[in-house]
Amino acid sequence: MRIKVLGLNHKSAPVEIRERLAFDADEMVRALRRLKSRFGQAEFVLLSTCNRVEVYWVSARAGGVAAEDVAKFLAEYHDVPLKQFQEFLYVHQDEDSVRHLLTVASSLDSMVVGEAQIIGQVKESYRLACVAKSTGKVLNRLFHAAFSTSKRVHTTTSISTGRVSVAGVAVELARQLFAHISSAKVVVIGAGEMGELLVQHLLQVKCKDITVVNRSYERAKGMAKRHGITARPWEQLTEQLNGADIAIASAAVQDYLFTEGNFKKSVDRRGKGALLIIDVAVPRNFEPSVNQIEDIYLYSIDELSEAAEQNLKAREDDIAKGMGIVAESVSDFMDWFSARDIGPLIGEMRERFRQIGQDELQRFFAGVRQEASCKEVAESMVNRIVNKLVHCVIKNVNTVAEDHGPSEAAKLVDSIVQQANKVSFGSENETET
């Protein structure tokens, strides 16, 4: 079996690409069911956040699901031509895939290193895969290894101290750009988890005038009551923005809430000066060209990177310690995976050796020797030779497993299988040597 991941993130792709490939919860379940229907023997988990879209899967080593298959699926599902995002994709395999997931789950690959939201998103992605019945034994164990690794990283390092969320960095940017943030009128668009975090961080910097606007007014009122702020119904969003100094947007929508055209009409009635908008939603809530409107200053999630870079430098020691924990967990998982995988690999190796023997017998007993009386004896002799050779190889594999671990043993057997495949399906020259 092979473990693979294909995806793109804030490091490899701009937000205008990420938002076109993003999934909400319902879409994730539908997409996973389609993948499982198309590739029935494989396992799949789909992770989609504001900073990444990744597909994790496990399939057979030979003839399994290829990265090209998954990339084409993403293009097909979202109706986005593959050529428009192919250059931004990365693909990892086996140990690199395991290391990648554990690094992601531990928030060591996040825009804001140490943020706690990613582990919740990883757990939710796994839960949705269970709902879709697209996961299996290998990904079950891998994702639980990711959960435990994340917990260990966060409890044994100081990585989660300070402003360690996109929401925290967004508020820090607002504080830097708006000298008197404590007296500013702030509108928070969206009352989900991100909206709640934004309100918490705004209160920490002494903001006194915060209004939350959400599609579900009841949910907005619930948040307002918890934090002692104001809630307004969705229909009043434009009115609230016209009276605001700062707007931070995190609403979960598929299309822009505001384009340049309709927002310009709205702010023409605005009686205040400049408006700072920080759009942390993916897909975005504001069309980028809104930034061209006079006195409107729009920042997207990707423009938080400078503040995030400062966060990264401040946590270099914790990152190194966290990566050490990840390395230990990767080694433990790969030992389990290799030990699980080595039996089928040995079976495949045995079959390839047997096939090579049969091919040589068939080549030898061709033409005038086809009815030779010694054919049966020769077949028996070749089978004994093949079995003895396999036995010798297995003894060496066991030695490697004892001395260097199951992972190295599996690599050895896999290498032998690949070479045997070349001999079995390759040129006559390789067979004759």
C-alpha cells in the first residue's frame, strides 16, 4: 500500500486559487463519496481550510490511485481547468505524507504557527470522512497518530502562547494600522468559530464598540450575549459598514458579499472617513478591487503574512522541538505501516520470482523443445530454486528488520520487487544477464 497526499496551501498558492478549490462540510462528504465510488479499494480523507485544500489517500502500490487522478478529480468537481492550478500542487508519498499530516495537525505548517484551530479542522475532516465511509484502517491509524502528536506538541512546548491564530494576527494588523483601536467602531462579519476568535482578540486590545452581523441573527445574538457586544441582523450589514472604522470579515459564503460596484454604491452614502477591511474568509467576502475605492483599505488573508512571519521567528525554538516530536511519531507510524505492509510485499516478491522462472521455462521449451520429456522435471527444479532464493532473501530481510527496523526492511523488499518487475516485464537483455 502507498500513502499519498496532494494539495495546495498558503505557501504554494494564492488565495484566489485556494478559494476556487475550497469545500464546505456538505461538499466534502459528497466529494469523498464520489472518490470512494470511483476508486473503491482506496481510502480518502479531504482537508479544506482557509489556508489549504489537501486530499489524503491510501491505495495499492501497483495500479493504485495516481496523483493525476486526484488532481483531475478536483478540477472536475469544482469545474476549474487543471492547468489553472496544477503548478501550485504538491504531492507527497509514504513517509513524507505522514510527516506532512503530522506537521499540519501540530500547527507547524500553519500561516500562524501554534494556532489551535487547525487540529479541530483536521478532526472535523476525519469525522466527515467517517460519515462518508471513505476512510479505512491505515488512515484511521494515521489520523489518530496526528491527533496524539498535536496534543504532545502543544502540551510540551510553548508554541501556543501569544497571538497564535489568524484571528489574532488580523486584530494585531488592525491595531498597527489604526492608532486608536480602543475607540474604533468595529464590525465583525460572521459568527462562526473565526468570528468568535476575532471578538475575543478585539476585546483583549480594549475595543469597546464591537458589532457582530451574521446570517443567523439568533447565533449573532448568542455571541453578543457571551461577550457583552452588540448584534445586528444580516439586513443591516451595509448600514453597519457605513458607520464603521474597521470591518473584519469571516462569513462562510461561496460568492463575494460585496463587489466593487455594489460596495461603491454603499459607501457613497458613508458619512465617515477611511474604512479598514480585513477579509480572512476563504472564499473571500470582498472582491479584491474593492481596495480601489477611495478611502477603503482592504487586506486579504494572504496579506497577514508579515505579522505571521514575526510569529514564526518568535517561535523558532518551539518549532524545532515540535518537529522533533513529529519525527518520533513519524518513525513509530512507519514502523507499524511497514510491518503491516511487508507481508504483502514479500508475497508480491515471491510471485515475481515465480513468474520470472515460468517465463524462462517457457522461453527454453519453445519450438522443437516444446514436447521435451524433461519439461516436468525442469519445472520442478526451477520452482525449488525460486523457493530457495526467496528463502535466502527473506532471511536477509528479517536481519535488516531486526537491525534497522521494519521500515528499512520494507524499503529493501520494495526495491527487490521493483527490480523483479523490470526483469519480469522488461527487456530480454535484463533477463539474460
